[in-house]
Amino acid sequence: MAEELRRLLEAEARAEALVDGAKRECDRLIEQAHAEVRAAEQRAEEHLPELRSSFFNKAVERADLALAELERRYHQRGELLRSLAQKHGDEAVSAAFALFIDPDWE
């Protein structure tokens, strides 16, 4: 009986040692995971200015393209309006001249 108790106590001691070892390993793995997360967060923080700069540069490029397109349309519209003004001015001069020559002209 004493031998069985001794073996049970030894088995219990080994089991407690295994549990303690497993707890230490679990704690070590958790701490390692936390360290890896902190390192990843730091790398991301260090990378943010580069990302912001990239997005800003792309936004500036898109704004420049939109501005160029608006300027192109503005100049096209101005040319069209000048052309129409010239045409209607010529028509007005012709009508005024015709009216001057023939007051009954309509």
C-alpha cells in the first residue's frame, strides 16, 4: 500500500510539473505573440507616412488631371462662344447695313 501511495505521489508530482511546464510555455507563447503584434504595429506606424504620401501624391495627380480637363473644356467653350459671337456680330452688321440701305427691309 505504501508503495502504491509513493507511486501516486510521484505521478502527481510529475503531472504538476507537466502542468507547470505547460503553463510556462503558454505564457511564453502569449508573450511572444504580444511582442510580434507590437513589432507589427510599430512597422505599420513607421510605414504610415509613406502610405499617406503615396495617397496624397495620387490625389494630387487626379486633381491635376481633373483641372487640365476643366481647362480644356473652358477653352473649347470660349472658342465656341467667340465663334458664335463673330457669326452673330457679322449677321448683326449685315442686318444693320441692310436696314441702313433699305429702311423698309425686314
